[in-house]
Amino acid sequence: MTADSLESKDQPFPPNVIEKAVNTNLLITRTIDLCRISDHLELGQLMPSQVLLETILGKKGWLMFKDGRIGISC
């Protein structure tokens, strides 16, 4: 809330948060990653949304979007 720029807000989850997500079978994400995925879907630069959904179902850890690619960190 106190960050003065998007770059300063664009920080990864701490390792202990990712570990807890994995241990509790959760897939966590940041709003910024969801916005980036949405932008790429709208531009047709990513797989169709149904394929994206199938890609992330059943995953656990951190859903991230970086350098034009979706990744799951666990």
C-alpha cells in the first residue's frame, strides 16, 4: 500500500508462503500476474483460456507470469 511504483510492488512471494501453499494444496497468485495473463490472452499471445484453465487446475504453489510465460513455482 505504501509502494510508490508498480516495480516496487512487483515482488515475489516469500519462500515460506509458497511452501505453505504447496503443503495446503493451494495455488496462489498476485493480481499483477492475473492482469498480465489477461492482457496476453486478449492480444492472442497466449493459449486459449480453456487450455489455460486446464493447465492450472490441480496445481499448487505460486502461479506467476513472467517474460510472456506462465509458470508454477513450488
